[in-house]
Amino acid sequence: MRRGIKGDQLDLLLHELRVDSESVDTIVVFSALDSQAVSGLLLRGSFDSKKIAGELKNSGWAENSLEGSKVYVRAADYVAMPSQKTLFAGTHDGALAVFRAAHSAKESIVTSAAYKKINPAISTKGTPVKAFLLIPQGTLDMADAALTATSFALSLFNLGGIGQLLQAVNVARGFGFSLNQRSHEMYPVELCVLMRDEESAVFVSGSLNALKSISELAASDNRDRANLRAIRQMRIVRTQEVLEVKMEIPEDALFPPSRTNNGLNN
């Protein structure tokens, strides 16, 4: 998980929040599709809330109230502890979204129809990294944003061609992704795409299966051959408008080594 989410940057953030990294069990990063104003980080674990609150105030955070809930504010940053085992850090609107979800189940992402269709396909026990991108009902005109994000996520693994295919047909309503622990230098990856309708899912499923026929002779080096091999071995399952794609990605494709030139990063 630390390699997938840039562990060094996470450590700096936790230090700023006065949170001991050993006390954190779960990390959730969220942002609204149409506004970066609704964004933040949720941490779950065994926190000493009183100690954290005291250290925040001692380092310049002001104690305040937002919608009847206690928050700590510094410039545009907000910190709150909505429960004994949960800590929020993020924006003003992000804090409001967390409070609404805590008070009403209808405000939570896990109650949405899209989440309920996507999550079962990637709910592998013990999976350390998951990501979801959902389009709110009635806003399918924002599908381009979801597809761009899908393409970007896949590009992290040098498999952007799949994302480009989805972007070309412009049919996705949501996207889920999980990264499991390494086994024999390979990382199990699961993708789940909620298509606009079943007809679109049939078309994209056929197109993805066609990708599996790509010959490794088209690769320019060993790394490309490993990526093509991952595509050829991927498993595709369609259930009505939901597409599940499972594959194993080589470690050097997920976490390519940094290249240097005369001591300078390229």
C-alpha cells in the first residue's frame, strides 16, 4: 500500500496531523467529481483524540464549530474527529460531506446503486488498495470525466490502451479498482467498469477480448512484452452492464525504477 500511495508523502501528512502512522489501519482519500472543494482524507485506527487535539492547538490550529461539530482550522485546512476511531483532514466542504454521511446513510457512497454494483466485483478480502469513481445519477453528461480518470488510472500500469478504448466509446457510469499484495513479482489487479447499458458492455467486452489476441512480437522490449502478456492473460467477465477485468501486472510496470541521467531526474 505504501508504494501505491507514495508513502513518504503520507508520512509527512501524518506528522503534520500529529498522527502516529502505526495507529492507522485504513486510509480513504475522496474528492467530488465536479469540484475539488469537496475533498479530504479519512483515517481509521486507534487514535488518542485528546492528545491529537491538544497538539494541533499548540501548533496553531484554531478550535471551531462547523454544523454543530468540533473542527480544527488552519487557513483553508480542516481537521475533525467524527468518531473515536476516525479522523478527517481536508477542505471545509469535505468536512461538511463527512458530517452529512455520518448523520444520514443516504449521503454515504456505499448506499449508492452504482457502488453496490461495482464493489462486489473487487471486494477481495485483505486487498490493501482500492479506488472508486462514480457518476452521480442524472449527470451522465459528466461521463467524460470518469473515462479520463479511468484512462489515467490504467496509464499508471502502462495499460492505457484499455482506458483509451473505454474513452472512445464513451459509455461508462462508474469505475472501481483494486491492487492486491505481490505474489512472485506480480500484482493481482481487478478492474470493474459500470457501463451505461448492457449493449455497451457487450461491445466493450468483445473489444477487450480482441485485445488479447495482440502478439508479443509487437513489443519493442522485455517490459512491453510483459505488459502485452498481462493483457493476453486477463480475464473478462460481463454481468449485464457490469464488466469485471482481472489480471496480474508485473512489478516493474506498476512501480518502474526511476531513471537518472548524470544525476538529474528525467
